[in-house]
Amino acid sequence: MHEGAIAEQIIRIVKDELSKQSSDWAVEKISLSIGKMNAIVPSSLQFFFDVIKVEHPRLKESVLDIKQLPILASCATCSRSFEIEEPLFICSQCGAALAIESGKDMHIEKISFRSEKEGCTLSEEIKK
Ligand SMILES: [Zn+2]
């Protein structure tokens, strides 16, 4: 169970971005991408996020939007490239060992901020 630690890390990053905005901005939505290789349970991450966010006034109304990315693997022997549901490291076509191309990454894609004062929304694309 490392979802709690990940939720804390997300909040730390978002607070850091928030500190660059003026004080009347609050976080509305955080778009997160997680490769399935990370074996994160989205509902669990969501739970920890909701528990921690209430401690932060400018985050407590925010929503965490989790997008799971497929695991992409390729076979060096038959050069087939495909998506796998589970970390299965054998090529279904020729039986050789697979190389994982993507599915390990995890990053915040976007943070949306909302201003109470101005009633408008600002989105910021974040690449970590
Ligand atoms: Zn193969």
C-alpha cells in the first residue's frame, strides 16, 4: 500500500504550484496519469487524497482525476509491440521475454485553479 505516500506527494507538488498563484486561487481539479505498471488502486489513492486534502484550505474542494495508462511492451525477438493488461513478461506470439516500453510513469498532467474572487478558471499544464 503506497497510495498514501503517493497522495502526499501529489499534494506537495500541487501546493508548490499553488504557491506560485495569488492567494485567491484554489485548486479545482488535478489530472493525474498513472501507468498500470505502478499497480496503484485508483479508489485507494482517491481515498487518501480526500483524507489529506481537507487539511489544506486551498485544496479541500479539489477533485483528483485519475487516468490509468496501459502497459506497452515489445518483443525484441519477433518485434511485435502490444498492450498488456498485467505485467506478463513473455511474448504471446513467440514466447521470448518482453521489454516494457511504457506503463511505469506517473505524472500530473494538469492542475486547474479557480478564483473565488474573479469566478474564472485557469488551467495549467504541468509536465514533471
Ligand atoms: Zn515475440
